[in-house]
Amino acid sequence: MSGVAVDPADARSRQASPRSLSTTYTLSRDKILYGGLLVLTAIAYLWGLSKNGYANEYYAAAVQAGSTSWKAWFFGSFDSSSFITVDKTPASLWVMGLSARIFGFNTWSMLVPEALMGVASVGFVYVSVRRWFSANVGLLAGGILALTPVAVLMFRFNNPDALLILLLCSGAWAVTRAIDSTKYAARWMILAGALVGFGFLTKMLQAFLILPAFGIAYLVAGKPALGKRLVHLVLATVSLIVSAGWWVAIVELLPASARPYIGGSSTNSILELTLGYNGLGRLSGNESGSVGGGVGNPGWGGATGLRRLFGGEFGSQISWLLPAALLSTVVLVVAAGKAPRTHKPRAFALLWGGWLVVTGLVFSYMQGIIHPYYMIALAPAIGALIGGAMSVLWRRRAEWLPRATLAGGALLTAGWSFALLNATPSWHPWLRWVVLITGVLAAGLLMLLPELTLPRTAARRAGLVAATVLAVSALAGPTAYAASTISTAHTGAIPTAGPAGAGGMGRMGGGPGGGFGRMGTPPGQTGTGTTGPNGTGTTGQNGTGTTGQPQGAPGGGVGGFLGGGGTSGVSSELVTLLQEGAKGYTWAAAAVTANGAAPVQIASGEPIMAIGGFNGTDPAPSLAEFKELVAQGKIHYFIGSGGGGFGGGFGGGRGGTSNEIATWVADNFQSQTVGSTTIYDLSTGTGA
């Protein structure tokens, strides 16, 4: 594989005349291979997509709501009557909601946009890397992103991460164009700022982790004079603030009565959500309304430190090529040496290496909630860095140190892949030996071939063989995990890629409704607990049992807030009851936790009030507000415990308004069983 950083100005000087450009179009080998990469990526991401069902039903319910109500669509409301929002900014819901409006709400209309975002992300990585290296290097970088297990998972899922990665990849491309340009550098930096700003509207402060890399790369390597570069960075910052802030300003300035409650906040404030639960709280572990986590909590990310991303539930998601990517960053910096300030490989290392190092360090040391699928944020940088370093080393493989570095990288990657595959010894046990043997063989070929005196044609063929063996060794493991991810259903709140048992915590879900097993067992554990009558639950042998409920309180277990039993657990009798009883009511029913309400809302197509938001701890509504809504005839039913794991959530297990409301309902309304679900008719009873 060869590729040299090319000056775009020189490339343009060799282009054909404007007249010939307007009359001819050549379908070159590079264009065919690029198109093939995108087509194969699209096939992989779209293949059997429907097996994931509604994926994360929490977001699926919000997509459904947005497909029927423009107000719910704009605010990212969980229900079409806009009682409460999801606990993220809504940009990803805007895309899926528009698709659902056009094609109708279903699995395909919701997940196909996510898959196409993945294809586009691969495309942006390709064009960014190709601009400074070669088409072959771009293909390698894009292919690595496409085959990363966690990327395959999330580009087939409805969490916000797919759109976030697309925006960040396109932002990196814009910075690359800015560094290349003199006349239009300011425009490209303004575009980069806007793209990152919309990244904030997708997943809040996580989008800003790449800002140091973007800013430093342009400040160091941009062509304009230093003063102009500083002005351009100021303009990019203004663009970011405007693109990220317009929606926040609208939400903050509107009266609370004119918009839904901001889910995930304790004060009904998007700023609090940004700086607290979804912001600085993730770093410190001090997260108001958190579902867990805290400092070093092994159930939500394990111990902090540099080893976090290489072990437990994270290693199999992203770390296959992470050691090689870190080595690649060093290679690119060292190769730059004392080259001029605008040297492309150094700028490349600052841009993509800065992305990888800053994001990786934050993920390694953040003390709040962190999930395995967050690791997709590292995948574009890993692909780009390995591609760039391979180009630099391959061109100089006749020299001892570069080829020794290549061989060492091959052995390092093969050894680490062997260790990751060894974590699931019963899953294709032969594969880890293939990876190890081909890695050793590739290293040997890389060291030996330059020493042989071969005809030019034979030397090129031998080099191709060595590159192929190296690629097989490096990519066989993640490719196998990617294939397993594609062939397996993934649903629930915390999905993971690869075969069952991969990593320290295993897959979440696997069938419709996923989540923490059926009733709240932490991932990868198998304990079965029972619920005590007065709030005392028992713990399963190898896992965590469900939370007990107060006597008479209509609540479920922990499974309710993390996905429950899914739409398959919602009986046809309950669907019929809600659909027939929805007329004249703002909400057909209310349920504790959004994830407890989600499958019922999706199955019935009627708005369900999610008491307490995502995990039942948001102070919305208060007991007084709920009583008033019931008295006004706006809520027909209250959904208590359900045989499918939905409805109820924590109930009284976590205290707060959810507990008060559940207890008040149980004390003042008569329960009935519909299917396997306990229902309270709020139109009758002493509290009506």
C-alpha cells in the first residue's frame, strides 16, 4: 500500500481544462473502490435490520410521538401530548421523526436513517484521509470504521450516537479543508463549528470533546497568517454557539407551561441537564437523577483508569486496533520531525490523534455513567490514524526502523486480538489461532522481504501478499464480531456488540425489549431475585434481584426502567382497552418511568404519560399536579405492574413523586387485571 501526502494546489494544476471537465467523466479505479466501500457498508448496516425491532424503545416512543405531533418533534417529547422530553437534545429524533412522518412509523423508517448515517460517516472518513494521503489509505481508514464492532452496532440502532458520529466526521472533513485552503479557510472553519454545534443538539457536551483537536490542528497547520487563524477560530466558535444555542435559547425562554418538562433535570431546565446529568456530572459522578454510576461503580463502567477501555465490557467493543492507533499517532508525529508548520502528516496527527487521545482519556477517567456503546466515538480516529501511519511506514519499509515498527505493530495487534477472542473461548475457538499465526507470519514477511533481491514485479506481488496477511490478522477479529452483531437482534437500553458473553458484562437484550434481563439483572449476570411485600427484595445467587415495593404500591422491578418486556409483553387486551379509552383524554394512561411506558405507547399508538421520566426520579409531575390532571379528566388509566416487565418501573423503590403517586393511586382506585397487567381506572374511585 502506498500513499504520499499530496499538495491540493499541485493536484489542481494537473487537472484537465474546464472544458474537458464539463464534457467528460472518468470512472476511475479509485471511484469504483470508493463506491464499493459505501455499497458494502450499506449492505452490512441494512442487512436484517428489522430483527432489532424498536431497538431502544425509550427513543422509539419519542420518534413515534414526533411522527404525529410537531410540538413533540421539536422538543423531543416522549409522548405526543408533550408531557416530558427524553433526557437528550433532540436532533437525532428530528431525523428519525421526519422519516417516520414520510414513511410511517415502523422499524425500517426509524433505523434506516441510522444506517445511512453510518455509510455517510465512512464516506467522510474516506474523503478526509484521501485528501492528504491516497485512495488506498482512505479505503483502509473507512473500512476500519465500517468494521468496528461498536460502530456496526450503533449504526443499526436508534440511539443518538449515529448522528453524532456523522456530524463529527463531517466536522473533521471541514477542518481538513480549512487547513488546505487560504481563500476559503474561514468558511470551512465556520462550517466545522456549525457541525459540532449540531452535534451538541444531538448528544450535548460529548460533541465538544473533539474541539481541542480541531482548534489546535488548524491553529498550528492552517495556511493563513497567525492573526487570521485566530480570527477564524473565533468565527468558528461563534458559529458553534449559534448552531448549538438557538434551540436551547428557545427552550429556556419559553414559559414552562408552553413546553414539556425537560426530562433528566430536577429543575425543568435544559441548562441544568446540560451541565449536570448529561454534562459535568458524567465527569465527577455527581449526577442528579442518575440510574447508577458514581465513582468507580463496577456496574456502570468499572474502575477508572487507562486500563478501562482495554478490558471489561469496553475492550471487545473498540480496543481491537486501539494499541495500533496509539502507536500510529506516535509514528505520524515522529515522521513529521522538523518539517514545516503546515506539514500534512503532523496536522493529521494533531487532528485525529487529538480526537482519539482527548476522547479516550475522558472516557477512561470519567466517574459517572458510561456505557460500552459510547466507544463508537473513538472509531473514526482509530481508522484514520492507522491508515495515515500505514502510508508513512509502507513507503519507507525498505528502511529498518519503519519495517520493524510495522512488524511490531502487527505482533501487538495480533496478540491483543488473541487476548480479546480468548475471552469467549467457546466462540469459534480456531479464530484466535488464525489471527495469531497470520500476525506472526505478517511480521516475518515485513521484516524479510526488503532483504530479498527480487524482480520488480515479484517484489510488488510479495508486498501485496504481506499486506493481505497483515490485513487478515488485524481485521479478522473485529470483522467476526461485526458479523455476529449483524446476525443477532439487539434491543434495550444498553446494547453491546459481538457474541454473547463478550467482555465483562455481556449483551443487553437480544430479544424485543431487552434491557437488564427481564427484571433488572445487571448485564452478564444471571441472578434471579424475588420481590418482597414491603420493600425488601432478595438477591439472586450471581446477580442482583429486583427491588421490593411498598405494600399495595403498583410498581414493577428495575427492568421497568431499562426496557422491561418490550412490546411483545403488551397484551392485545391492554392495547384495545387503551385505544378505546383514549378518546377525550390527553393521555390514555400514565406509568412510572419512560421505559415502563414506552412499550405500551408503541403498541397502542396512544400517548402515555411517563411519570418521573427515564428512571422515575424526575419530579414531574408532583402528586398535587397529578391529582389535578386526574380531576380534570386528562388521564384515563394508571398502569401498574405488568407481566412483561413494563409499567411501574421503580414504583416506590426510589421514593420521590413517583412513589407518592403510585401509592395514592393504589389507595384510591380499584385495580383490575387486563391481560397480565394491573390497571387502575382513574375515572372512577375516591380520588377521581
